[in-house]
Amino acid sequence: MNRTTLAGLAAAALALAGGVYFALRPDSRVEERSEAAQDGPAGALSAAQVKALGVRTEAAVRAEGVPLGTVPAQVTLPPQAKVAVTTPFTGTVAQLFVLEGENVARGAPLAVVRAADAVQFSAALQRARADLALERARAQRLETLAKEGVVAGARADEARASLRQSQATVSENQRLLALAGAGADGTVTLRAPIAGRVAHVGVETGGGVGGDEAPFVIENTAALTLDLQLPERLAGKVRPGMDVEVAVRGGEGLPITGRIVSVGASLDPQTRSILAKARLDDTTGLVPGRGVMAVIRDPGGAGEGVSVPVSAVTRIGEADVVFVAQKGRFVRRDVQLVAEAGGRALVAEGLKAGEQVATHGVAELKSLLAEQ
């Protein structure tokens, strides 16, 4: 094979390779379209993607009478409904009449205590009464003699002063024994100061009482209060006289209502919240110490907002969020959720009536769009 033939074959091979390259190289217009698709609006989903994700939407509905907010609260007892029963004398429990958790009437006996101090005060009372009788007779005698001129009037005055001192001593001992519920035999009967439930029994028969610890605590749960923790956004908006509602029994039946009676003046630097107190109109289903969610309403205000299905609202970080459909895309929207009732969520801020929000496929949208 000569050189001319070899040169022709090489030229043909180069031409074939070039044709294959031009036939198989990427189309620059296709790359441009792909890059343009990637640079499209965040949250844009095709109809096929929406169907695949199971996303469905519903319009937000205007709602009136929207509450100011829903806040955490704790059921508490008013100050006069929880009373500790103490004894002024140190002694030993001779009899115990009640059990923890038992209901008692006002004045009902709780325990009998034997106390040495009670015996001493009882003896002091008897001595004071004897002295009083003697001083009374002496004062009468000297007063008669002073009128007849037998003795000086000053002696009658001294006798009357001694009589008043004896009367004061008798009265003091009587009051001390009466306050302690002590009898002449030195026993002290502890009684319930209010009607209610025995919340604490800290003694037993034969045990000692006295000191700083109260042997009994009585609670009257006929009236209950709420300690509400108001977030910073409600500072200055909640006032005494506003209505509160507490749902009980798993949300079944009518909520328990009440009124705000006091609102703190400053924010707690750690929790960034304000303490408020409310009185409840009913106690059904509630016990002291229980944590609840309280809805706050302004009876004089016309609160407005929107209502959406509960399924439309999700939580991202510390914010309540919905996903709003806008021109072929979904966008994350932070909202102020104030209450939930009947499968509907009430939103005070962040959403307008008529806007379409995702009600199904929210978890999928959250996974795709949470970083918007």
C-alpha cells in the first residue's frame, strides 16, 4: 500500500470521528433550558408533582370573635381556700380523726393533742381566777371603808388597780386556751378552720406535733383560679375583666369560663412572659395543679381573623406555619394561631381570607420548603 492510499484512509477516519462528535455532543440550548428550570421560583411545583405529593388546598375563611390568644395556665387555689392547721403547743397526738383526702365540715375535729403547756396555762388560769376573786373582795371592802372615811381613798384606788390587773390576767389565759382549743385537762383539739378536703396529714397517733410544720392542710376546691403565662406579644393587650375559657374532658362539652382579675406589670427576664390570674366560674373536671390551655377573649373587642382546617397548620421551630398557594408555587407563611375548635384553627395574623392554603400533603411540603 503506497503513501497516497494511507493518507486517504487517515483523512476518512478523521472525518468519521468528527461526524460522530457533532452528532453526540450535548445541545447547548438543552443545557440552557435545564439551567433555566433549576433557576425557577422556589416552591414551584408542576401539576404532576402536586398530584404525586397528594397536596390539596382550601381557602381561608373569615372569622369574627377571634380570641387574643391561647396560653398555658395552671389550675390553682385562691388564697383563702388553702389553710394550714397548726397547734401553738408542742405535744403528742392522742387521737386522730381524719384520713388524707377525706372531706370535712368547718369546725370538725381533726386530732386531739396532749400538751404540757396546755396544762400549765390551765393551772395559771385557775390561779388567776382565784386571785381575781380575792382582789374583787378586797377592792369592794376598801371602797366601802374609804366612803366611811376609815381609810384613805388612795388605798381604794390601789385595790381597784390590782383588780383590773387580775381581770386582764384571767382574760389573757382564757383567750390563749380558747385559741388553742385546749380543755381543762390539758388536751388540745385541732379543728378544721374551713370546709373542704384534707389535702395533707403529717402526723400519726402517738407522734409529736409542734414547731414550724403544720400537721394538717385543708383545701376547699369549691372555687379555683388560674395562673396564666402570657407571652411577650400579649403584653399590654390583656386586661382585668377579659374572658377566659378552659376546655376540659378532652374538649367535649362546653368550656369552663372565667374572668381575668390581675395582670403582672413586668416581663419575667428568663421566660419573657407575664403572670396573670383569673377566677373560674366552675370547677368541674379540674383539680389544683393541673396544666391547661386557656383561651383569652376581649368581650369589648371585635376580634377578626381567618379560619382554616387544623391540618393546614404545622410547626417549624418556634413558629406556627401554613403553606400558601401563589401563582403555581407554595410559600411558607408564619401565622399567629390563637385557638382550635371543631377541627378548625383560628388565625389572628399572617393570613387573609380567600388565600389558598395546603390542607393535605403538608408534611411533604414542610420537608421540601421548610428552609424558605
